[in-house]
Amino acid sequence: MVWRQILSSLRHGPATLPVGPVDETTTHLLAERLHAASQQRLGRSLSIRQIDSGSCNGCELEIQMLNSIVYDLERFGLRFVASPRHADVLLVTGPVTRNMHDALVRTWNAAPDPKWVVAVGDCAIDGGVFKGSYAITGGIDSAVPVDLTIRGCPPTPAQLLDGLRSLLEAHAQA
């Protein structure tokens, strides 16, 4: 049975769809706007700490795509950091489970000011498909204040970049 699948995939090629053309001028404009907003607000690049508070990992896959060669997050002046003590943005996915509630609050307390919390995906906003479960306490706002929500199940990398841009531009004017 495995050999049939291997032969079929060799004969027909991969089942994935090719990525559409990327508009370089739009990408360049987005990179300039993100860089200008982060420099104006922070004086440096924006550091992001991703936190999984109990998700199905769909949002994490899309967030990881931001580091791929297609989106290349670093060219926008954004980077992921390993510690919340170095983060400007907490990118939180999934509903807040009972086990992760205290850990999320401690992570939020460890991040220095100014800090922003971004709820990524429908589950992080209101519990999504897990809403009503005994194992969750609700969306991210049940544990920490949320500055931006990005809807989708899961949101695309382009939606994530656009959300981060809007967050920076909104706070750069403040």
C-alpha cells in the first residue's frame, strides 16, 4: 500500500498548490512602513515572543511561515526572541487553558513596557471551537489585556504581517 502511494506521488507530482506571484513593490512598501513605525515608536526593531496557550497548532504553522523564505520576517525589521524579557509583542495563540492561565500571566508580567499583546486566531479571541469546554478559561483577554486581535482559523501570514503593521502604526502616532 505504501509503495502504491509512493508511485502515485512520483507519477503525479506533489499535491500542493504553487505560491502565487509576490508583488515586490507592495512588499517593499510594507517593509518600509513597518521599519519606520518601529523606529519611531521603539528606536529599534520589533521583538516578538510567540506563546501557545493551548492551541491546535494551526496558527503556529502560519506563524512559522513568517520565518520562511517566502515572507522573511527579518527583512521587515521584526524578529522572534526566546525570552519575554526581550519582547515588545506577545503573539498569543489558542484559548487560555486552565493549565496555561498562570503561565500566560507570568509571561505578560515578565515582558518590559511598552508591550503589546496580539491575540492570533479565533480561538485566542473568544475560545473558537473550544468555547464552552471545561478545560479552558476563555480567550486571551480573560488573562491579560489584548491590544490587537487577528481573526482567522488560522490567519494567513499576510494577515499576521498586516496586523503587526497596523499595531505599530497605531502606536507610532500615539
